[in-house]
Amino acid sequence: MSPMNTQIQPILKIGAVAKAAGVSIDTVRFYEGRGLLPSPQRSAAGYRLYDQSTIERLNFIGRAKGLGFTLNEIVLLLDLQDKGGRKAEVKSITGAKLEQIDRKIEDLQRMRSVLGKLNGDCSGSGSVAGCPIIEALVDGDLDDCCK
Amino acid sequence: MSPMNTQIQPILKIGAVAKAAGVSIDTVRFYEGRGLLPSPQRSAAGYRLYDQSTIERLNFIGRAKGLGFTLNEIVLLLDLQDKGGRKAEVKSITGAKLEQIDRKIEDLQRMRSVLGKLNGDCSGSGSVAGCPIIEALVDGDLDDCCK
DNA sequence: ATACACCCTAGGGTCTAGACTAGAGTAAAG
DNA sequence: CTTTACTCTAGTCTAGACCCTAGGGTGTAT
């Protein structure tokens, strides 16, 4: 009757939000349990009912994951957004993540350089005897080999 | 009596091999269960008995781990060494690992560049409103922002 | 009315690489 | 002989991010 009854937001069931956000139904429920999504309204039958904002929240989560944040870190970021934190808090999270990423990149580049050298040194034909890769693993001259 | 009784290899208990290789006792038993170490001889009381070669094998495993190989991949490498595989098999494992490492480095560098840009754009003071990091996560202009 | 898609909960399983615990037996040193 | 250090098995726990199953109930279209 009155405009109060008007549902401005379309009501979506879990399958619809999951599909719209490109995640599985299990993932939506899992995120709810992990505190990334608030407990949604329920229909009379107990179905979870969502609106558009949940899809946006799921997209936020997906983007944050794409930048390397863990779900626990994303909870923090969402909290700062929800409750209005300070920019400094956000920067402290991203700054720590940047350092972590830098360390991982350095690790991987070290591995890459050692392994690339060994792989290049190995003829690739014949029996494993004399294979520089295996020999390096056996003898432990990895450090001397590429630094 | 005869030279047959002579133990050329010193007999080591699990604590000694673990210490010599710089891993925990748990790790040694765990590797045995995972097939990285053969089931060792046992003393009358059931103690695991090792010789020097186990330490070398543990060092092999440690070096391979340091190059980014998983335990499953290390089982393959050890098998090639034990049973005398071909160099081509070794190279196929290391080649795949190199590609994997390259992909991971690219991923991390992409994250690093996006996140570094956002982090630099954020003043770091004041409320979270208008924070470029949060806004990018909300709006999804991550791709446009740094490529 | 019935087929079919969708939803619910509770709980277990996956992968990686171990760490840690309990409860019991064994070895070496004083 | 007693203390201390070591070892055994079996099992549980961690983090991270879910997936899958069973055994139901619901909603809608034909």
C-alpha cells in the first residue's frame, strides 16, 4: 500500500549473489562464517536474502584477494570501511603487505636464478648420472653456483 | 669375528640425524611417512637406526625445498636419483618449476605495482573517507590504475 | 501432482609442511 | 638405583581457502 512496502533493492538468494559475484555458494556461506559478510536476513523458510550491496562486498573481497590480502586482512579492511577507520590504519596494512610481497619476490628471484642456471647447464639427454641439477642438490654447491 | 661384522657407517638415532641435518625429529618421521626417506632399520627396542647417507638425503631435501620444490616433487627427484632416471626427466621437473616460479613472480609484481601505486597515492592521514586504496577496492578500477 | 532446481544445516575432507601432545618404554650417566 | 635424555605410536592442531556429502525442506513450472 504505502511506499514503505516498496522494495528498492531486489532480493537475491544465495545462488544469485554467488553467480553475480563469480564465486560459489559455498564460498558465500564460508565468508559469512569467517565474518567477511554479515549474517543476512532470512526468508520464512530460512533462505538467506541479499541485496546488491552484497555483490559489491564480494567484489571488494575478490579484488583484495587479487592484491594478495588474506581473508583475515580483508576482514580488517572491510571493518575500516564499515566503521570508518583512519587512512593510517589502511596504510599500515598495505605497507606490511608490500614488504611481504617484496620479500617473496626476492625469494623467488633467487630460486629462479639458481634453477635457471642449473637447468641451462644440463644437457637434457642421457642418464641422470652427471646431471648438474641432481649433483647440485646432492653436493650442496648451490650457493657458490650463482651468487 | 670377520670383517663382515664391522660397521663402517656409524649408527645414528633419529635425534642425531635430525640435528646433523638441521631439521626436527618430527620432520624426519614425517618425511619417512611421505616416502622421502626409506623405512630405516630398527633396534631391538624399535628405535630407528640411520647412517650418514640419511643426513645427505635430508640435505638434498632441504636444498630442493630451498629451490621451491614441494615434497611431492622432491620424491620424484629422489626417485630419479635412486633408480637412475634420465636427465630429460629431471629437466622436465625443473622446467615446470621454472615456469611456475616465473608466473608467481609476475603475479607478485603485478600486485606490487598496483599496491605500491595505491599506497603512494594515499595521504595516510585523516579518516578513511576518500582513501584511494579503499576506493580502488570498492570501485574496481584496479586494472585501469596501473597497467 | 510431480518433476526439477534451488536452498538449508552439520559435518568431514582436501592440500602443504610440519608442530605439538600424551602416555609409555628405553638408554646412558652418576 | 635414579635421574635425565631420548625414543616410540597415535593422534590432534595450525593456516588458508574452500569443496563435498548426506539428508532433508522449498518454490515454481507444467
